[in-house]
Amino acid sequence: MTAVESPLTHTWPISFDDAKAARSRIAPHLAPTPLREHPQLSQLVGRGISLYVKHENHQPTCSFKIRNGLSFMTALTTAERSRGVVAASTGNHGQGIAYGARLLGVAATVCVPAGNNPDKNAAMRALGATVVEEGRDYDECVQVMLRIARDEGRVVAHSTNDPRVVAGAATMTMEILEERPDLEALVIATGGGSQAVGAMTVARALAPNLEVFGVQAAGAPAIHDSWHARRRLTTPRADTFAEGVATRTTYDLTFGALLEGLAGFVTVTDAEIAESLRTILATTHNLVEGSGAMGFAALPKLADRLAGKRVGIVFCGGNIDIGMLEKILRREI
């Protein structure tokens, strides 16, 4: 782990008004996703926890990041749309950008790591995006994205460091609290932090007592470790099959808010994520990817804090590739 010099002062990245504006922009294109109780999951968690699941795996791209992509794309000016956009992604953000680009007739390029989830790559191409496979992981893809933006004059659609993206993520918690204003905690997978920061932004306005907890993969713990160390750290590798959260660093726009606002932060191993995924599939018959299983995987580690409370988790994505799913079902992970 390597320390990175950074001040701990920050400005909150978005306002509740930003979230409301994002919702107005994307509402014509996206219906609210279900918030459901799954009694078997609640029974398995125990401790008197009442569990509510936000089904972002039911989105058109099977991920909450369609909110981020549509919020970003619909906020572009006519001049920006004419330049086209470029993003870096392991797939879900890229699909959200590609979906919005197709809707609005904008050219989109998405940079993904070499060896990226092939199903996600195919989905982005089917939506009309040009997919560039270069770099060993997401963080290297960011550099490829910046090079293409510079060389081709494209608008950068960063998956985290853009207020329009984070405002899109906030719309999810707006929907949750409209259905369950009495919710007491949310447990959210954290890769860049848009989900969690969006949730905290909405909670500050609508439900100040709502606690937001972060969960990160143990093999990619940069933001978790930075949060506990109270300074920004990077890791040399991001080793997890949950590619949606496979990041090696913190992000300028979200880290300060995560530091200030999260009620707690835990990690889960790949084995724990895989077991969570198998449990979710067996009890709810919902398919989730690694990141989508992480909220449930974290509950045993937060049980003392959450006992007796109304708790929300998010099936934030369902885009697991067949080969990885087979390995998990064979208990090879």
C-alpha cells in the first residue's frame, strides 16, 4: 500500500438539487426499479434485521450505472454531444454511457482492460459503442481514456470524478426513500463511490438519521484502507472477480465525502462474495454479479451495528459472465 499526499478538506461533490435535476432528466427514459423484501434473506441474516433489496439488476443494462450514464449524457450541451464521448470502464459504466449515447445519437468509445468481462464488452458493442481493450485494469484504462480524449477531442465521461455521474447515482436512493422513508441503514458496494455519495447526499436532505455503510472487496481495498487510515492510499493491484469494484485508488470527487459521511466501512473476500451470490441465486432467483452480491456479503460483519434495524442493500449489477458464474456454482471460488 502506498500513501498519496492529499488534503482532507473537501467540498461536498453534489447537492440534493443536482440529484433532483438528474432525476428529471432520466425519468422519461427509466422506470423506478423494485424495492423488495425477501423473507429468506432476512431469516439468514437474523439479528432482527428487516432487509430490503433495491433491484438495480432489473435495469435495462442490468446495473445502477445506467442512471449515471444517462444523467451524464442528458446533461451534455449540443456542442459536447457533437464531439462524442469517451469513458473508461470494466463494463457497467460503459454500458450506461453507451445506452445514453445511442438514445441521443452521440458517438461513444469505451476503454476496458485487456481480458475484460466478454459479456459486458459484447453488450457495449451491441449498444453501438466502440470498445478499446487496452490496459491491465480499470486504472490503466483511465489513462487510455484521457489519451483518446486528447487526441480526438472527445468529452471525458469519468465513472466517478464527474458531478453529473454522481447525481445520477443519487436518484436510486431517492426512489428507495420514497418507498421506505423509515429505512435506518444502507449497505453499499464501493468501487469509486458514486452510489454511496449519492445515497449520503439524498439522506442528508430527506433522512438525516439514515446510516450509509461502505463495503469493498478485500482484494481491492484502496478506498476502504484510505477511509480507515484517514489519508489517501493506492494499491499496486486490484485482485477480485468483482470487476465492478476493482479499483486501486481513491477519487478526487468522492473520497472526501466518503471520509466525512460513511458510518462504517468493511471488506469482504472473494469467497464471501461468491457465497453471497450463491445464496442470492438460490433464495431469490436473481442473478447478480460480484459487486451486486457485496451488500449481502457484508451483513454478518455489520450485524452488531444493524441488529433490529430496517436495512437496505442493492443488487447493483447482474452482468456476470457465464464462465465466472460456472466457477462460482462449482464452488471453485
